[in-house]
Amino acid sequence: MCIESKREKIEEHLEQIEKRLGELEAEKKQLDVSFYVVFCQKKSYRTSTIQEYQKLDRDRRCLENAIYNRELESINSTIREV
């Protein structure tokens, strides 16, 4: 496989990853808005509710980071193969 072909493959992978990251970002925004609306509709803003929101938000960020790292490792693996 020639270098140009490998480079094109890498660029295709990067484009796919960027597209997927964009999709995930859009989904994240939708979930954030939905969660915020539900959160604000509750009549009571007890401390436990706020702590629950913070825990869920922390979990969401951890999942986003895991997805990002997995895709980054895939890209780096592809680049190393070249």
C-alpha cells in the first residue's frame, strides 16, 4: 500500500471520527436540555436532587471521555500501522 493511499485512509478515518463526534455533541446537547427541563420542573430543589444531577453529569462526562479516548486510540493505531 502506497503512502498516499494510507494517508487517504487515515483522512477518511479522521473524517468519520469528526462526524461521529459532531453527532455525539448534538446528542449531548439534546440530553442536557432535556435533563435540564426535567430538573427544573421538579417542585423541590433539595440538596439530594442537586447531588443526583451532579452525579449523573459526572457519569455523562466520564462516558464522553471514554468514547473520545476509544476513538483516539483507534486513530493512533491506524496511524501507527502506516
